[in-house]
Amino acid sequence: MRSIHHILLPTDFSEGSQPATELALEFARKFAAKLTLLHVYSAPIYIGAFGEPYTLPLEILEKSRNDANLALAQLQKRINRTQPHR
């Protein structure tokens, strides 16, 4: 049987991503595999009533990015508590 050495866990931090997160953690523990987290942040672009693109105000975009960074850091701490260090 092949061994798993490295797991990539892409996440959007949604409730729907939790089962994949739990499975990745379980596999990482079982195989003593390295776990890499991935979250891609992209600022949403909206189309206005007259077809003109616009984005949200900078303060809201920065808060959204900071929230994503915080969620990623919290997930990393959780993983560090449950994973043996390699």
C-alpha cells in the first residue's frame, strides 16, 4: 500500500468544508503526513445596474481579507495542537 506524505487542504472556511478538513486531519495523523493549508482570497467584483463594474469599499475588503487571515491562523493553531511535529 502507498503511503501519504503530503496533504493539500484547500478551504473556504465554510461549514460545508468542515468534513474535508476533518478527513484531512485524520489522514495526516494516520499517515504522519505534512498538511498544507490553502485559502485563496479574491476581491469580489460586482456589476451595477448600468453594467459598470464596482467593488466594495476598501475598508470592507480589508476586513474580509483580515477575517480570512484570522480563520487561517486559527485553523493552523488547531492543526498544530493535534498534529505531531515533523
